[in-house]
Amino acid sequence: MNLEDTMNQYWQAYSRHDLATVLAYMSEDVVIQFPTSDQPSRGKDHIRPVWSMLFSTVIPDVHQEVATTVIQGDTAACEFVETGTLHLPQDVAGRPYTMEMASFFHFDDTGFIDRIRSYWDTGSFAEQIGIDISVIRSMQSRAHTTA
């Protein structure tokens, strides 16, 4: 399978919330970095429970619409729009948002994703959902601590 096919299938699985398939494209020791976290997440065993909670509870309707994918060598860059409804513990209705994002993927020698680094406007995200971004950072930190 070529990297373009891998990326297309990865995004399709992510938007279906098919965590098993999403993780199947990653190396065991994958490293993922988001702008809302000071430290990267390391390893599928650490990521699995956090993303499971994301898909089932935190943003159960999360979806990405990929606009552009550029692949060069062992790296892919993707630009996409994410939509979803963030559900915080105290919320009943949730908080809808739409964000333009970019993610960069690196593939190991066997074709598995071994690094993902994503970027988005955290200020716009916080404004759309009506909270200070420190609340998201705190939630993310707690999720990774308990994982």
C-alpha cells in the first residue's frame, strides 16, 4: 500500500471512529504532539484509552474533511477542517466547533506512522467553545495521566 492510500484510509477510519483501524496504521511507539499539550503522547497503549474517550464521550461526533494531502518521501502533510461538539463534564448540550487544522505524519521504514504533529488555532477553538484554553490543557493532562 502506498502512503496516499494509507492516509486516505487513516482519515476514513478516524471519521468513522474506528479506533482499532486508526491504531493499526501506527507503530507501537508512535509519538503524537498537539498544541494543547506540553508533552507528546507516546505509544499506542497510552493513546488508545485517551482516543477511545475522545470518540465515545468528549467529541463523539468529531469528523475531519481533508482538503489537501502532500506526500514527500516518508512524510505526509494534511490540511483539513475538523468539526465536532465538545462535551465537558458539566455540559448537557455540548459545545460545537469548526477548526482548520494541519497535521504532519512521519512513516517508519515499514510504512507505519511513527510521528504525528498537529496544529490549530487554540485561541479560536477556546473562543468557539466558550472556555479558556487552559481548561482543555488541564483535561488533556488528566486524560494522559490516567491512561
